[in-house]
Amino acid sequence: MRGFYRFDSAILREVTYELIPLGQRKSLHAKFASSLDKRMKEENDSNPNHHLEPFFQNQLETIAEHYLYASQDLDDQDFTWKAVDAFERAAETSRSEGKLAKAIGMYSK
């Protein structure tokens, strides 16, 4: 995907992450979550009678975690509620797939 980076080294990823100023980092978390969430909702709206593409099914937890990171340091209740909603959607998807332990983990976050 365009605009994504993958690091082979966890240490390099951590150092790079820490070099981004906190405010900018949290803003990037919010933008990433919003963008991916919007794309997923558009995909769902265009195919209302079909299940989400596997790519989007696997991204629900990612969306939730990015909203959570954004809400924690930006102190923004809107992002907190978006994180809650995304974790609930991730839990419901896991539950419907029979992945009960994962669903419980999502509900507990």
C-alpha cells in the first residue's frame, strides 16, 4: 500500500517512532484511524449485502488502537468514543467468526 512503512527491526521502528514529536504522533494516529475507518465504511456501504473484504475485517482492531492512541494524549473524548465503537465492531466480528477469546479481549479493552 502506498504511504505505509514496514520496519524489519523493532528497534529501528521504535527509535523512528520516538523521534516524531508527541503531538504530531497522536495527530497521525488520529488521521490514520479516521482514513482507514472511512475507507472501510465506504466499502461496507458499497456492498451492503456482502461481508467486508478480509483486509478490512482484519483492520478493525488496528483502527480501534489508533483511535485509542490518539485519544489518550490528545485528551479528545470524540476519539475515545470512536475507539470504543471500533473495539466493539472488532469484538462483534471476532464473535461472529467464532473467535471467542479474541472477542472477549476486544470487549475488555
